[in-house]
Amino acid sequence: MTSTTSELADLQRALGQLRSSVGALHARYGDLAVVRRIHNDVDRLDIDVADLATAAPAPEPRHAKDDTVVVPDTPYDPDLWRDVDDEGVGGHHPHNH
């Protein structure tokens, strides 16, 4: 839960900086529609962050069962390859000379 708290605190700090920047924009440009929209966007972000602070974090994803296939180092039984063609090479056909 510590990382979630830290992430929310970081987000709230960033929103505070954003709100300060929007205040500076308002001081420079006045009550332009675009400045009001940006201010409204920051307000909406504040509301969403507050909602997120009260929401329960998603559960940690479960790790899938171990799908590791162990391949032994011992040689394969040569009978496994009897009557098998090598892809791209053609079949192994004994030559009758």
C-alpha cells in the first residue's frame, strides 16, 4: 500500500504545481475561455484524484502456474527420429548401391 500512497502524493504534488501554473496563466492572460477550460480540467483532475484516493487498488495479478518445460541434457532415443524427414533437407532414404 505504500507505493500507492506515494504515487497519490506525487500526483497531488504535480496537481498543486499545475494549479499554480494555471493561476500564473490567469494572471497573464486574464479570463480567456482557454484559461477557464484549463482551470476546469485541473478541477476535474482534483476530483478524480480524490475519488482514486478512496478507491481500493486492484488486486495484485496472480502469477500463472509455472509453465517451464525442463528439457533433459541426456541424448534422445534415436527411435524417436526413425522415418522422420528433415524439414527443408528431404527425407533420409537409404541408397541401395
